[in-house]
Amino acid sequence: MPNLPPATFQAADEVEALELLHQHQCTDGLPVVIPTPERVDRMVLASGLDADIDLGTMGPGGGATTIVQVATNAVMAGCLPDYMPVVVAAMQAMLQPDFDLAEVQSTTHSIAPLMIVNGPMITACDLTGGFGALGPGHRANASIGRAVRLCMMNIGGARPGTSDMALLGHPGKFSFCMAEDEASSPWEPLSESLGYAPGTSAVTIVGTEAPHNVVFVNNADDPNSPQRLLRALAAVMANTGSNNASFSGGTVAVALNPEHAEVLHQAGMTRRDVQNALHQLATNKRGHLLDIAAGFIKNGDHDDDIPAVKDADNVIVYVGGASGLYSAVFPSWAAGAHNNPVVHHPIETDQACVIPGMENLVVAGDAL
Amino acid sequence: MRDGIEVARQDRAVVALVTEQFWPQGDFVAQSNGMPDVPRLRLPHPVAGSGHDAMDVLAARIAPELVAILRGERTGDNVPIGA
């Protein structure tokens, strides 16, 4: 790999160590916890895996995603050892070829991996899917998402303007992780809809832009209220000027707040019904798109409906955020060899063990 | 750059066209893929969207250079290892 920092640094103290890490572009620009050998060893131990296990090669730089490398970045991000299985699962998900991680890292688009966690690890790690789940103030959400980003930088080699070519980026490139609010959801957990057994912890990842708010207030006296909610969500999904509208592809995530999810549930809709409805409603007329994005749209009948995504499977619906006026749509990249699909991976929770010196802390395996 | 590397891996002659803005990324991708010698031509930025006339002018300018590289009569704008 080009221009890589040395594998280890020697510093007189943590202040000097932090400056070294900044100088070698090993940070996201913010201070990090210094990954001393002792801290990294504890994190490796918490994974329950051998330090030299290689999860795969991470592009664009081609670094080996070893457990010790992941642990080092998890320490830097401020993770507790309990979080390590979630970070490892996120790596395993993103290293699947379908995710096109090297291209995700290299594109000029502002894509970042949105992580949604399901299962018992939500409680074990104290992840949240409620108020401000993607904002500041939630240690597990913030540090797990940050660990993933630091891995992308320090293992994958993504550096702005050299190998991470996002023209603007978005704040989710610092950290972009939340739980599904399973307790408030009227439906089965997202992970079960993707094939996981009940009680299985899993991480689901979609490469997306930042969340776009969708405002909607229910009217219980209006039988068309659920349809109005669906149309509002679909309108944001099909936002002209977005890659999804222009390229008619990719995967879009939709975070329904519990109140909005209940409106659709009370209308008799399953999660799958919502996915199907949004896929069908999120369209633009070809003529409208040709006016705006002529370079991307084929000529044809101007009255044709051009879908924002190709299939209902490309609409990831989950419950998150607190109840109120706002849900959110996460538009996406709609590019890459595999066209920006959702990926997911189970979180291995039976590998954890008690860490010497930290016997009094809750360890993932014990908490389950 | 990545496309150029894929073609080079098939033992085919190739010249990667890389714009000024993406030249550092070209360096990174070429080095990280272990193929820093794949020849590159440096183009102004942007090319996309610059219009047919501008592209015609650019194509006329670089076509002889591109052919010369393919014939081995000159090197790319990247500095080959050992040069």
C-alpha cells in the first residue's frame, strides 16, 4: 500500500502519540483514544478471535482486515470491548463483494455505510434507536460507527482527495450507526425480514447519503391518511436530482418513527406491504427527469413512470427515531458493479470472554 | 485508473486517461494495486460536460500522444518505477 504509516508508533506520552496519529492521517480529525498494546489486546480478547485472523482485503488501499487492526481502530474510536463483536460483524458485512467497498470508498458521491443493529446486542451494548439515534450523545452508536469509519480509513486507506474522492461528504462519514427500535416497532425486527432467526443479533448496512426528513401528521379521521404518508415518503425517495431518481437504482433506507410505523400498521400493512407500496409510488415521469438530468435518462415516452429503485427489496424499511412529525429517507448512490445493495451479517456473540482486569463490566456473551 | 489496471492485468496495452483532479487518486490506486507503471495521460479537469467542441480539441491533442505511448515511443505522464 502507498504512503502507509508505520504499523506501530513510539511516543513519550499520550499527547505526543495523539499528534503522531494526526500527523500520519490515522484519525478522522478528532482526538482518539491512544491504541496502546494493552488496550488493543483487551479489544482483541473481547472479540474472542485470534488477532491475526484476516477478514478480507479492504479497498481501495488493499489492507488486510485483521482482528488486531479492527481492534486498534475500535480502541481509537472509543469503543468498549463489549462493542467489538458489532464492529467485527460490520466489517464482515462490508467486505462482502456485493458491497463494492473499494468503490464505495473511492466514489465522488457522498455515500457512507449506514449501520442498523438488531437483536440482543442492542441491549448488551446499550445502542439506541430512539431520540437522536444518529446524533451526538450515544456512546455505543457513536463509537461503533466511528470505529467502522476509522477502519475504512486506516485499513482501507481512504483519505479525502487522494483515495476517498467524495466531493463533499456528509457528517455520517464520521459515524453512522443506530439500532432499530424493536420495542416500538409494530413489525418483526428488520433482521428477521432479512432471514435471521428471532433472537439473532445482526448488523444491516446500506451505503447512503445523510437522512432527509419527511414531515407528516396523521389524521385519524381521514381514511387516506396512510396513503398520504406513503406518498410523502415516496416523494422524498424520488427526489429529482438524486442519484436514485437519475439512475433508477440503488437501495434506499426508510426510517419510520414509531408513530408513523403504527399509522401504516393500523392500516393493515406489513413491512413488505410498505416496501412494495414505496417502490411503486417512488417514481418520476421520464419527461420531468429529461428536463433535469438529460445525461442520465434514456429518451422515450415522456409519460413513462421511472422508478427510483428497481425492486421492493431495494427499500429497507425499519423503525427508528422518536415518535413525532418526522421520519427519514436515506437516498443512496445507485452505482457500483452491484448497484448499491443492502448487506448484512450476524453478530457473533458467543466468542466473547471475560477480560482480565475488567471482570466487573458486562461482557457481551454474559449479558445474553 | 482501476479500469486501466484491469485491462493491463489481461496483458493488453493500455493507457489510462486521468484528469488533473484525480491524478493523486490515480497514483494511489496504481500503487495499491501494485501496478504503478501502467501508463497514464494527464487530462485537464473537467472533461465530462465540457461540450463536443472542447472534447474534439482535447481528443485531437492527446490522440498522437496516446498512440505514441502504445507504440512505446514515449512514456506516460506518470513516472515509471526505475525511470
